[in-house]
Amino acid sequence: MMKSNVEVEELIGVLEKIRKEKYPDIPEKLIREIVANEFEQQDDRAQAKKGTKKLIDEFLKDVNVGEVE
């Protein structure tokens, strides 16, 4: 369980490094939104999953086929 914004920022830093190296087509904003959602809903896993799925679905809806590989 993440307890502070410091831990959240450390996690985002690690995820951002991975994203830049392996998945540059995925926007940094999406990663930040997913982490924020998971942090805010950490006591309600069903709600966290629902929120994360919604964020990903919205991102994919706006992506043209072949744009993200």
C-alpha cells in the first residue's frame, strides 16, 4: 500500500523510465492518471480496476489502429 505522495512520485519515476525506453507511444499523462487512480482507490480494488479500465478504454478509443504498437 502506498502511503505518501513521495512513494507515488517514486513509482511514477520508475514507470516513466520504463515507458520511455520500451513504450514511448504511450503518453506519460496516461501513466500518471492510472497511478493516481490506483492511489486514490487503493482501499476499493473493484473501483480502482473500474477506473483504470475506463482510462485505458478512453485512451484506446482515441488511438488510430497502428498508432501504438
